[in-house]
Amino acid sequence: MAAEPFLEVKDLKISFPTDDGLVKSVDGLSFRLERGKTLGIVGESGSGKSVTSLGILGLHNKRNAQVSGQIWLDGEELVSAAPETVRALRGAKMAMIFQDPLSSMHPFYSIGHQIIEAYRVHHRVSKQVARKHAIDMLGRVGIPQPARRVDDYPHQFSGGMRQRAMIAMALVNDPQLLIADEPTTALDVTVQAQILDLMHNLQEEFNSALIVITHDLGVVAELADEVLVMYGGRCIEYGTARTIFEEPEHPYTWGLLGSMPRIDRPNLDRLVPIPGLPPSLINLPSGCAFHPRCAYEPRTGGLGTTLTPELTVAGRPGHLVRCHLPTAERQRIWREEVKPKLEAQ
Amino acid sequence: MIQRTRVLVAATAALALGLTAACGGGKDDSSSGSSAKAEFNAALDKVFNPSEKKGGTIRLANSGDWDTLDPGETYYGYSWDFLRLYGRSLLTFKASPGAAGNELTPDLAEGLGETNDNGKTWTYKLRKGVKFEDGTEVKSADVKYAVLRSIDKATFPNGPAYFEQFLNLPAGYKGPYKSKGVNTDQAISTPDDSTIVFHLKQAFGGFDYMAALPQTVPVPQAKDTAAKYKEHVVSTGPYMFDQNNLGKNFSLKRNPNWSAETDPFRKALPDRFEVSLNVNADDIDNRLLSGDLDIDVVGTGVQPATLGRVVGDPTAKAGTDNPNQSRLWYTSIVGTVKPFDNIDCRKAVQYAADRTGYQTAYGGPLAGGDIASTVMPPTIPGYQKFDLYPAGPDNTGDVAKAKEALAACGQPNGFSTNIAYRAERPKEKATAESLQQSLARVGIKLTLKPFPQGDYFSQYAGNPPYVKANNLGLVLNGWGADWNDGFGYLSQIVDSRVIRETGGSSNASVRDPDVDKLLDAAVGNTDAKAREAQWGAIDKKVMEDAFILPGVYAKALLIRPKKLTNVYVNPAYNMYDYVALGVA
Amino acid sequence: MITYIIRRLLAAVVLLFIVSAAVFAIFYLVPRVVGATPETLATRYVGRAATPETVNLIAHKLGFYDPIWVQYGRWVKGIFLGSEYDYGSGTEHCPAPCFGYSFITRQPVWPDLLDRLPVTLSLAVGAALLWAFFGVSTGVISALRRGSLLDRAAMTVSLAGVSMPIFFTGLIGLLVFSYKLGWTASGGSYTPFTENPADWFYALLLPWIVLAFQFSAQYARLTRAGMLETLGEDYIRTARAKGLPESAVNVRHGLRAALTPLLTIFGLDFGLLLGGAVLTEQVFSLPGLGKYAVDAITNNDLPKVLGVTMMAALFVVVANLIVDLLYAVVDPRVRIS
């Protein structure tokens, strides 16, 4: 019997009642993650990836969100735990790096103040000690002259610096689980690369489990060991980063790959976006949720519009795909139709 | 004109004497009974809650500022009523309800004025032993000085102007501040410390009323600070100023140097008077009803909001009195505007007007008053009841007679003209609208012309060239007596010689040389009774001329103080007699 | 920073000049343009049936025959150099700043203003404390319990508070609490703090409550809206993600940001009130600047109107400046240069 995984999410469902109906943002998501490993969760906006990450941290308001399923963190179940228990873990054992640090940091408090505050919630130390620690953290995330800049306000930092400060704030309590939500979206390309490097190094240093949430497969390629592709609140493909990038089997993943800007393919205007719009989370399309946008739907013999496909093992062990097409057919399409086209771009 | 009624001093010893004589009574207050039952008008003609108990504090409030505490300049009836607490004029009105309250009685003087030359010279003897609050004795020179200083109109522009009009002053005399050292004996002489003689330019039979003006309250020259004297008036009455915060409040306490022996009528029951100024008018009514306040000192009646509450509640109504105001609300019919140059067209308006509508516009019988048919209100001695233009059984106008008058005027189908009123006064607007309707029945079409009240007489309705150029055929108007006598009431509104081309006169329409002659004859008459008949004749003449459309003899609804004693309406002031009150 | 303040103060002085000139013009120039003569202006300040000579005398005495700029210049000069007033038997010196003499009461205006300021100040400060406390706390609780019975009740009451005028709530309050129940002082019973603090408090209690009720209602609604908006901000989520307790999130992060825009409104409201809480002072007969202004306008008493307008304008300008400076302290993003 293998030891319990560090993080295990089982059949997580998160929905929000609205006047128009129940918004099922996450609908039966399960995955595991070990210390020292990185999971990339990919998908378009509204696919449920951010809702999942907030769900793990217990940040959904009980009054407007319904959460079910299980989240096990280091042997502790969080969905049914008391709010105070989860709060004590938040920021300490698990922490989060948000996108757009300008709006995610309080405009009226200095960077230092906000890091010190985060530290002192979980450590009973004096302000001086906390301040020293904060300066130290700022230095470690690569902020020059941290002792001087600690008293600056968020608006006085550049975008990249702010993101570093955000990372410093998340790491200040040595969290074992770190969730990064679109950590580089707001940054320009060179700064993106620096931040990704930084996160990678820090993860190794702290040996923490890292979840990177992004719509950008490039980020995943840099960081992730495993990748989870979400669509319409569900996992539609799961596998190691290598599998997902080299032998993807879901037509949606192919689409994502096609729309991925790559440094070796600088001709950005030749990006191929996935046609159509993300599905409504109140009324998912019948059958396969992706079928209205799927070019291969006619090849399913009508199954695509009527029957919801199950997540099943695909070409390799541990590679899961939710698709009606037969495995052999999917591999053939990838090899013969999609991959050459992508390489030709 | 400010809405508060200016000076409603009443008078007429003669009429009062005549009445009491007719009743066969003596000079005692036989007409004034007493009453303790709280009912409507319980304090109108009799003393409510009589008592001799001393002590206590009377609380009064004024919704505006006091016009001025200086006896030389004050010109409001309520102030003249109140002033008797701290000042003694040569004569004053009897502290009594009913007709006796209109009688003049000696106060600082020993007796009424004496004249040996048919009203050109008037002599008064002062009582012995009357003292100022500092203990110095009042001398005739102090009275003379008080009268002379009030003549300085650059310093006291708001005061009555009768003395400079009648006294035989040296030419160019501007009062003791500006004309220092000028001998003024030709106007007022003081042969000794207790005698004062007034020398007039022309005979004036009613001079005793002038001797009752607060301007004869003595002022010690050494303590006079001109315009600043109101900050500390030196008292001769039973009370003197304790605190005086101008514009906010003041209080009176007992004057140790006043002696009841020199004062025949002041009972001086309470220990203190406290007056708040600039108090919210609706709040005053509420506090009166709750007993938290004793008197609305201005005495012009309750606010419209309170009126509804009081009239609808028999208990509340039983706690009120409804005295006459010696004031007429009327409409001037301007003879200089065509076709009102023709008397028959003026008469057409008299007949066509809806008198009941006029009364309703002013708030009905309680708050407005009685329907009028003469220029003089019934409270003025000499008043005779007559109605030259009967308005039908229900007083809504006689359309047939009005059409006859129009035909006689040569305008059988009517005509168009304008009616002026003060924009700030909803009652005048309602009146104008009522007249618009009732006159339309005979084809007289009125256009409403509102004007700001601050400049109503000076620039618009009282400015003859403006009136003529803008066809203001009808002008809403109103007048209250300076004192209850024909001269005090009529002189400013029917004498054509007070009309000035530059504007500013309250007489907007009466231009009849015969009326002017009648006025002059009456003024010089020292026979009071004959004089009164003359005032009555003038009233009739003006009505025959049809220059004035009478509207309403004004009344006010007063809330009777709950916790006070000796409450009654003094007809000289048409409000409660502040000198008689005591605290229960 | 210093130069900024100086520049703002200079601008304020210019503004005050413009305001005074405008008030002057409304009272003098406009009537003259539509046909009033010096005499017709003077008739407002003499008794009824005054002779033409008297009217003439007063028009001279009040300087109505001089051109308007001469009259205005005389007024401005009085403020800086003081002026002389002829009270009949002598002249009185009115030291700078002399805002002139009232035409009606023939008293200098400036001591009146100083005399009435403490009343308005007492009213404004007391009411401001009350409404800042009750308005903000109600708003915060409403926002945190959004949609609850408490929230709906508070918002209904505050809607009533916003829509009911002072002269209604004030008179009802007087009727019920003062005359029927006898819990509070009646109108017109103001006593200075220095004379008797207990009476001062007793007299102002109801005016404070009535005035604060209206403002509380407004501030509760503003605070609630501000809190709801702030609580939806990303940085609130960040604060929660750090593991901060809910109370710290709401107060230190939520309220702090939600109150900042309110600070501006508060400063302006307070500044305006210092110029005179006109309706409240009128209803409760408090001898403050607002009542003074109303009485002055009713009586056509120009020097008083000018004086009180200047005072009110000064307060608004200063309040504005203080708010701007304070804003820079509260919100580090605002730089004053």
C-alpha cells in the first residue's frame, strides 16, 4: 500500500446558485499531487481552474457557494473541516500567488507591511523580527535593495517586482503547497521567464508541491511535471507533461497546443485559436461538452451529441482522456493530421 | 411692510367715557368681569384667572428679532405693550379688558394734557418721586430729551415721525446729537422739573395719544448712547434689564427703585421676564400648547399648521382667544388707471367682488377676520356700521348691480385690468385669484401681477408713475392703526397729500381734495366726540368715492397662557396685557 | 507640500473675493439694474410712513449714493483696515477684520459671527461624531450581513432618513421627545458649553440626533455600497488567502479602503455644516450661523449676509484643503506636488 499522497482531491464539486440557475464551475474533479512535484492546470477562462484553486484554499463563501467532495492535505480533510482550521492552514501550509498583483495587493499598505502581516498571522514574533524576515524574503525573490524597498507601496513597484513581492508574501511562511494562479499573465515576456525561473528554483529549495494554473501551455511546459486539462468544469485530459505535449489525445488539447505562442515560433499572428466559445456552466451541451466546437465530432457516430464520455485510460498508463473517439483513431489523427500542421506553422 | 402688525395702540378715552356713561357706570372697570373657566374668548372682555399672587417667571418668545428695545424708536404694538414693564410714558392706556382698555390714563404725568389755546400748546405735570433704576429722580428735562432724540431720524429711522411733524421745532433741527446747543424751548419747554409744555405748529386735538407714545419715556442724557442705547435702556418701570443678548434673548428683573406708590396701575406680580428671540414660529406654537412657554410676544396669532389643530379640537380651541387686530385687509381701486377714473367702474368692482371669497382667502373668520364694509375697523372710535355696496344675502357679490354700474360707466361688456399683490404672501395671491373669478362674472378680466414685498410700495404698487404705466387698476393692500383713533388709523391711507411721485406711500388710490379738507378739520378739533364723528364721515366719503374695496377686519387667534394669572386682551394693543400678568 | 498649501490658500482668497463680489452684486447691482434707486433701497431700512427726508438721510448714511465699486471697496477696506461707524452721538471704531455694521440691528457683524460660531461648531461636531459612528457601523454590518433581515431593516430606515427633511423629523422629534415625553430640551434652550456643560449637552442632544439621523442614513448607505465594492476586490481575497481572521480582513483591509472615498464627502459635509446647519438651527432655534444667515436674508441685512457667506465659504474651502491633504496621507497613491 502506497503512502497517502500529500494532496488528494476527490470528486470535487463547486457550484454557485444564481438567479439564472446553478452554475457548476467544478463538476467532479479528482487528482493527486506529491511534494516536490508540479501540477499544471490548463484551460480557457471559465473552465473552472481558478475556482478549483480557491476551493482548495477554502476561500469560497459558504453563503454563495456549494462545495462537495473531499480535499485531503497531508492527511487532513479540508471540505468538512471547521473554517477556523482551514484558516490556520491558509497562508501557512498552503499559500497562493495571485495573478495581477496590482489589484491583489492592498493599495494603502506598504509591501513590507503586507508581508509582515502575513508572517505574523502564523508566527508570534515581534514586528522587528517579522520585518527582518520580510526583507530577507524580498531579497530571496530577487528584489534589489530589499531593506530600502520594503517600505514602498505596491504602486511604486514595476509589474515584475510586484509579482516577486507577491511570491515573497506567499512563501514567507514556507508553505508546503503553493498554488500559482496565472503567475505571469500580466508580465512581459522577458520578465515572465525570470519569474518562472524563480518559482522553479524556489520550489526545489522548499520542496513544496506546486499547482500552476494557467491558460498558457508555455508556462506549463516550463514548470509542470503533470498536466490537467479542464473544460466546462471537468478534467478532459490528464497526463505527464511529456505525454500532454508529445502525445495529446483530446481534440481540445490539440486546440490549446495550436494556440500556444512559442519562443521558437515567434510569428504570433499565425496562432490558431479554437473556434467557438467556452460552454455555459449552467446548461452544459448534451453529450460531450466540447462537441459543438469539435471538428472530429462527426466521427463519433452521433455519440458526441448524446452521451457524456467518461475519463478513461488512453494510450499510456496514467494518461486519462475524456473522448468518444477510439484511442487508436485519436493517436492516428494526432500523428497524421494535427501534429504536422502544428509543426508547419 | 413687515408682516407683523405694527403698532396697534388703541385709544379713545372719549368713546370709552361715552360708553360707560351710557351704561350708567362710573369710571371703575365695571365692564370688566372676571373668569376662570377655560373657554373660547374667555380672556377677551374679562380677566381670566385673576390673582394677586407675586413671584415666578414669565417666559416669552419672538419668532423674529425685537424691533428695538429703545423707546425712542420702537414701532411695533407688541413692543409698546411690553415696554410698559421697563418704561413709563407721560400717558398710557388703562390696564384693563374691554372698552376701558382703550382709555388713556396718566402714567408718568399726574393727569391728562391741558390746553388753553384749542390744542396748540399742551402741558403735563409729572408725578413726584418717580425714579430711574439708578435712583435719580425723573425730571421734565429727561422727557424733553427723550422726545428730541427720537427726532434724529438718521439715528432712529424706524420710529414714529409724529413729533417732528407737529412740534414747532427750530428750522433745520436734527436732534440733540447733531444740533448741539440749539435752544428748543419753542418746541418743548420745561418751566420747572415737574412741568413739560409741548408747542405745536398747528392745533392737534388728539395730542394726548402722542403723549402716550413710548417716545415720551424719559431717557437720562448722561446715559444715552444713541443707537447703542438699546443695549442698556435705563428703566423707569417696575422691571429693569438683567441680561440682554441682542438678537438672542434678554431678561428683566425687579427694579429696586420703582415704587408702587407712584404707579397707580402696575401690579408687578412676577419676579422675572425671560424673552427668547428668533425662535422657530411652529416651535413657539407647540411650546405654548404644551405649556412649556407662556406667551408668543408678537401677538399676531398662531401659524397655519397650528390653526388646523386648534380649530378641530374643542379642548384646544377653549384655550384660545380671538381678538380684533385694528387692521383692515383691502384692495385699492386706482383712479389714475382707466377706466377707474370713472366712479361707476369703481362701483362695479365694489358690487361684483365676492366678500366671502375675500374672507376665505385670509383664512376664514377665526384666522382671517370679519367681512368688512368700511375703511375703519370696528375697534376705531368713530366707526359706524354701514354698507354702501350690499353684496347680496350670502355676501358673494351683486352681479346685477355690478352690471348696472358697468353700463353707467360706459363699459357694459366689462374691461381688462391688472391686480397687484405681494408675491411672498399666499393670502394675497388667494385674494387676487378670488377677485379674478368674481369680477369675471361681469366681464372684468384681471391679470395677476405679483411683486416682491420689500419694494412693493417703493417701486411698484405704491409708485404712481409705475402704477399708471403698467395699468395696475387694483392693488392689494392692508393697514393697521398706529393707535386706535381716526388720525392714527386714517392719516396715512386716505390723505392724498402723502402720495409721492417717487413712491413709498401706503395710500395707493384715495385722491379726493374733500377728504383732505375733512381730515384737516378733524385734526384741529379738540372736541373728542365731534372729532370722532368727523372720522366716521371721512370713512363714508371714501367709500362713496369707491377708492377702497374693504376686505377683512383682521383678527388673530392667540393661545392663552396656561400657567399665568390676570390674563386678558388689552384692546389698545389687541393682545394680552403684559403688564397685568402674574404666575399661578 | 508647503508651496502647495500656500497656493491653495491663495486660490481660496481669490475665491472668497469672487464670492463676496457676487453676493454684493446680487444685493446691490441687480436691484439697481432693474430700476431701484438709492432711495428705494433705503426704504427697506426705515419705518413705515417715513418722510422722504428720512429716506434720503438713510440712503446717505448707508452710502447708497456711491457707485457700487466704491461701496464694495469700502467693505473690503473694512476687512483689512477696519472702519468707523456713526452711531448718532459719536463714532465707533470697528477694528479689522470689520465685516461692516448691520443695517437692521446697527451692530458690527464680526462679533456676531464669532458669537454664533461656537453654537454651529457644537452642533456640527457632535452630530458628525454621532453620524460617523452610527452611519459607518450600520453600513458595515449591513454589508457583512447583506440580504439579511438586519440589512433590509437598516436600509429601509436609512432610506426614510435620507428622504425625510430636517424640518419634519426635527419638529416631530421636538413634539414627541420634548413636549410629550419631556426627555429632551425644548427648542431655543441653547446654553454655551462654558456656562453650563450639562445644559449645553441637554439642549443639543435632540438636534444632534436629528441632524445625525439624516447624515447617518446617507453614510450608512454609502458605507454599505463602499464595503460591498471593496469586499469584492482582489486584495481582500489575498488577505483571506494569507490566513487573516475575518475581522481583520473586514476592518483592516475592507473598511480602510471603503472609508477613504467617504472621507472626502465627510470633509465637505462638515465644512458646509460649519457654515451653518440652516434647517436644524431654524427648527431648534439654535442661535448659530445658519439661523443668522436665514434671519439676515429675511431682513435684507446685507452686511450680515456677506459676513456669514464669507464665513461659510471659508469653511468649505478650508475643509476641501484639509480633505485633500488628508487624502494624501490615507491613500499613498495620491501624491501632492
